[in-house]
Amino acid sequence: MTQMGNWRQSVPVFVFQRLTAAALFAVLWALPALACAQMTEVPEARQPAVFADDLDYSGLSRAIGQTIAYYEKLPSSRRMAYGPDTYSVEDLISGLRRFEQFIEKKPSAGAAKNFLQKNARVYAHIEQSKPVSVLFTGYYEPVIQGSRKKTGLFQYPVYGRPKDLVELDLSAFDAGCDSRSAVGRLADGRVVPYYDRRTIDTTDVLQSRAEVIAWVADPVKLFFLQVQGSGRIRLQDGDMIAVQFAITNGLPYKSIGKYLIDKGKINRSEMSMQAIAAYLEKHSGEIREVLFSNPRYVFFRKARGGPKGSLGVDLTPGRSVALDRDVSPAGALLFICAKKPPEKNAAGRKHDWVPFCRFACSQDTGSAISGKKRADLFWGSGPGARMAAGHMQHRGRIYYLVILPESG
């Protein structure tokens, strides 16, 4: 999974071989329970009054095209579940193409509402007869300085996937595991957890096990690169290396934001990626302690093109959303409502953000994006995207749209 694991992993305050029976049981027991969330068709009275898009449909066709590209790689008979209803991939593709044609004319919000009333079914996760409140966070594509070789300045390795890391498909052992997997390494004929962040960063345990893609100068920026899940490394010779998520060490993700709040280092109301970076810059002696509080470690692979989500397709700024795949259909067309920074607000103060609604697509996942009440919006790259992604912690709504194929 190309997990664009990004800030969505850390913003939330709330980033084979045979197993013995005992070892398998331990792995299964350690997995979180599958989310039990029911999606329901939303009656017209509970749908948005209008379907206004704050981006004027810019980039939407590209995002929809990426979902179609993903669906086209699946068997046409594959069915996607929207609550109690299922739709074939073939019909979903047909509906998305129909919607593409409709938005070419940049329809008004009223026209979009009329089109969807006649030609779509609208779903949402419901609580107390209305769509649930969803916590939106954001992520982006960072660019950091690096070197092909280790130097006095560039000391921190960006690792590729270790040779001894193994991934276990648990569904091969227990059908109840569905598509769950576990990660570890072989030791004395048993699968054991992989090395944690502290071990990787303080020993040479990966020296002969993993390729070093590049060396970077700042361990905090490297950590945030892992949190984002993909990015670019600008080398001293001017070349640029694009890196994308390959796999993690399989250990649970622990939010360093929550760690700093619990330790009384940063107030909950002030928490953001920028606040974390500023604190660690001022308290450099605490960097290791803080980073080691998260045992999870992300390994990368070299890539071409822009950042990709868990569907293996390019992400579209402002249009691609990461959702929990256990409760949300892969590639789904969405209508989201949340908050964004004012056009000229470089400070990104959360209380100044303004409401917005737009169409988007479910094209990614993330370690901290769990359940029906979490979502992560991809903002793109550059300073503006970094600001927005780092500060975004706002509640909103998500509607899932199935465009019906044209009859006849």
C-alpha cells in the first residue's frame, strides 16, 4: 500500500513462512477489531441543500480519471459495498464517466443538485438520523534537502525496504481476518516483530539489510517525511529523488503530538505540525526522546511522477481524501464539507478558517485514519500546502455518491 501516511498519522490528538499456532494467535490477538460501521442511503431532506464546489470543478476530472484507472484494473464483475447496497465496478465506471461529462460544462450548484437528485444515490454514515461528524486533518508532499552519500551534514538515512522484513497475509490462515496482514521478521524459525524506531536509529541493525536511498540532514524533517508517506529529496547536485511509501515495520503508530500534550510540552489547543517542529527546534536535546515515542518506522521506494495513494494512482491536490478502507469504499466519489484557511492567511490560525464544500475521491488510507469519523485531505506541495496540512483539524461531513449509469 502506498500509504501517503503523512500528517494524518500524527495530527490527531484524540501519522512467507509458517507460523507456529501460538505465534499466529499472538499476531491475530494484537490486531485491532474490524470497524463495525453501517453506511446508509441519505434521504433528500438530510442531504446538502446545494452541491456547491468551492474549486469550480478544477482538478475534479483528473481525480475521477484516477479512480476510473484504478477500477479498470479490477474485474468488471467486482462489487463495491455502500451499506446494504452493492454496485459492480463496471457500473461505477459508467456512472463516473457520466458525471465527468456533466461537470465539463461547470454546472451551477443548483444544476448539480438537480442532476444528483435524478441520477445518483447519496450515502453517509449515520448517527441519530444525520451524517456523522468527521474530523478532517490534512497532508502534503514535503521536499527536503539530501545527499547521495553520508557526509558531516547529511547523517540520517532514508531507508528502502529491508531484505529480512516479511509480510504475512492473515486471511490465508483465518478467513475471518479478511484482508488483514502483519509485518515482522524471522528469528529462530518464528515470526517476531520487526525492529522499532529506537533500535533502527541507534544501531547499525539495518546496515546490511536495507538500501539507503539518500541521506538527509534533519531527523525531524525525515520523521515528517515518514508521516506524510511520500515526498521529494533535493540532492546537492540538483537532482530530485521522488520517494513513496513502501511498507512500515508493522509496529503500532503512536502520535508524537499526543505525547507532547501528555507531557505538558504543547497545549492541546495549539497543536499542529508547525507547533511540533517549532518545539523540537527549540528543544533539540529532546528530539530523540520525542521521536522514539513512536515505534513505527516507514520504509520507502524510489518513484516516478507525483505522490500516489493506496490505490496506486496519482493524488490530486484538494480532491484526494484518505479514509479507512474498512468502512469506506475504495475510489468512492465524495462530497465533503469542512473548513479551509482564508485565501491570504499565511499564519493558518484554525479559528480563522472558513467553511467549504467540494467533490472529492477516496483514494488513500492512513495509519491514524481509523473508523467512520476520520478523514485526511491531500493539499499538494509547497509552503501553502504545508501550512494547510499542518494546521487542519476541523470537523465536517462526508457524503458518498454513486452516479447511476445512463439507462437505455
